Amino acid sequence: MAENNQETKTSGVEESLPGGGAEAGVSEQLAALAAERDRLVAENAECKDRLLRALADFDNFRRRAERDRSEYLQFAAMEIVRDLLPVLDDFQRAIKVETPDKEYAKGVELIYQRFFESLKKAGLEPLEAAGKPFDPNLHQAVDRLETEEFEDQTVLEEYQSGYNFKGKLLRPAMVKVAVKP
């Protein structure tokens, strides 16, 4: 019965075609199939291109997210260290004060050294200011002294230490600067 249906379909196609040939019908079908194949090949290429672009976008996003996370973790302690700088300043001032109890002064000095070393391990880097040329990116001039004794724009004295944290400026140094009269 299936063979009968097939014969009927084929003979119907042959009869409906002008010129009566199966060859014309087959060539039209081949042309239609070739056009469909070309359309599918183009669609496949477009889908592959979109997939590659999506993969590249995702890879870029992943790298960017990893870099952001790494930076966040690297500088997460920065605010805590910034909040501890006044304590470090207080220790520096306490060390400079003369006291009759030498053991007490030695204890304060040891605590300061351990505290400072712990902060350095976390990434704190002190800025050297005294005797260096004034740099507005690293120093905050709070006092000026007109003098011929020192070169113009030289840091004479450091009132408050400046610090970097893992290469980024955490706090500028407060300094006295020499200026020419």
C-alpha cells in the first residue's frame, strides 16, 4: 500500500509539471534543497559566530571579575590600616617624650616596633620625606621657611609621617618646606 501511495504521489508530480517531466521536478527540488542547505549553512555560521562572541564575552567578564576580586582582597585591609595610623602616630609621639622610667620607655618602644612591623607585613610602607624635594603628590606642606641655607622646595622637617599601602598613597606626609626669599 505504501508503494501505491508513492507511485500516486510521483505520478501526480509528473502530471502537474508542464513539459511533463520528472527531470524538471527533480531539478526544482534539488534547487530548493540547495537553497535550504545554503540558508542552514549561513545560519549555522552565524550561530557559531554568536557562540564564539558569547564565549569571549564571558571569558572577559570572568577575567575582569577575578581582577576586581583580587584588587578588593589586596586593598581590603587599607581602610583598617588607615584607621590605625593615628595609633601609630601616638606611639611615635610617646617614644619622643622623656620619662624617668627607662623600663617603661623601653616597653613602649618594643610595642611600637611590633605594631609597626605588623602593619608593614600587611603592606604599609613609610614615605621618606626629610631632605627630599617637595612632591605635592606625596607631601602636604603645612609650613614654609624662607631660607638661603637649603635648596628651594626641599622638605626640611616632617611633622607627620606619610605612608603608602601596597604602592598606593595612604596618607601624605605633613612637612615644612624651604623656599627662597
